[in-house]
Amino acid sequence: MKALNIFNAVMLALAATFAVTLGVVWILYAFNMDNEPRLHSEWRLVTHMTLSFLALTLVAAFAFWGQHRQRAWRWPAQGVQLLALAGGVWWMSRLLT
């Protein structure tokens, strides 16, 4: 199970990094919305992507904790994480095209 724990840790770290980075971008957009009119058109996309990565971070943390502590609910949490990852890939591909 060590490889699965490493996968969960990597997913958690990547999702959290993207969520924090996009959160900072979201804050910068909020403060500069009046100065740059084109930010209004991108506001929705940045908000959706920030919330998506935040949700993926929470799901990955849940799965990591379950596997790390060998909880009884670890396999359903792992399945939810994989579904969230697949759904996130699909959602991001729709948002960015």
C-alpha cells in the first residue's frame, strides 16, 4: 500500500498547490477588477477552477488520511478520489475549451 499512499500524497500536494495559487489569482482579480475590464470576462472561469481544485484538495485529503490511518472507510474514499479526479479532468477540459 505504500505506492497508493504516495499517489494520495502527490494528489493532495498538487491539488492544494493549484487551489492556493488560483486562490491568490482570484484575490488579485477581485482587487483589480475595476482597473482592467477584461478581468470581468475571466472572473467566472477563475472562480470555477479555484473551487474545483479546492474540492479536489478536500477529497484527496480525505483519501490520504483514510489510507494513512488504515480506516475502515479508506476504500470508498479512494474510489471517490478517483471519481473526483476523472470528473475534474472532464470539467477542466470543458472549462478550457
